[in-house]
Amino acid sequence: LGAISLPAQTADAAAPRARVEQATQRGGPAKAEGKAGRGHSLVRAVGQLELTAAQQASLDAIIAEAAAERRARSESREDPEAREGKLVGLLDGSVSPAEAHASIDERAKAKTAKAHAELDRNVRVIALLTPEQRVQLQQMVDERRTRRSETATAGQRARPNARANARAKAGKRRQR
């Protein structure tokens, strides 16, 4: 996020913005959460626009809300050991197939809810922008797509057999 001049704010109000700026220097807002930054690219891109103080305050509120949602999801996430316990339970008969299916359904619902929340957040962020800022954002998105497709194409040319080589290596490891 480029240098954006912010109005004087309290430390609490400026905290979400500071976290995003700091995380962006390390590879994106999601990097601060220890994850790849894919879902936050819109926030990073919008941060490069010249936002008004009101837009910035609204964006900060959206960022803070998203962080709270991530923390809540993290706390309610099923422990991988619990999932493995269900597999063991299927084997020893202590967990019914219906219970295992219900667990899968719960995880699918959580994943769907997360995707809807992200979409709603993106809609709210886009709604903050003026028509001119939306055009700028579209240009930034188009440029990023072009760079990504060029990088992918160059990578495919440079390593045409990479996938086959990786499979061969995996097969050799399994034979050991």
C-alpha cells in the first residue's frame, strides 16, 4: 500500500490500517495471519488508491471486522485430531456414518459462509469507491491479470515437464 496520508487518529482507530500496511510489506494482509494473501488482494489494491478520510475510515472498519471474523472462525474450527478421531471412530464403530457426514456438512457450510462473507466484504469495499476510483481499480486488476498470465506462460515454457518430473520423484519416494 503506498504512502497514504491519514488524518490524525487514535491508536485504536489507526491500528487496522497499520496492520495492513505492515503486513503488506511482508507480502500481504493475510501474511500477518500466517496465510497466503489471496482473498485480501482487493483491500491491498484499494489501499493504493487515493482515498478520502471518510473512505479510509470505512475501509479500516471493514478490515477490522474481517479480522474479527477470521479470529472467530479460527476459534470455532474443528481440530484436525478430532477429524482423525472420527475416522478412528468409524473403524471401531463408535462414530456412525451419519455423524461423519454431519461433520463434513458442517465444514462445508463454514466454507460457504466464509466465501459469502468475503464476497459481501468486497461488495462493501467497492461501494466505497467513486466511479473514477473504480476505473483505476479495474485497470490495476487488469494489469495484475496480465502479469500473472505472462508469468504462468513463462513458467510453463521454462519448465514444460515440471509436473511429470514431480510425479516421477513422488513415485520414487514411495518405492523407498
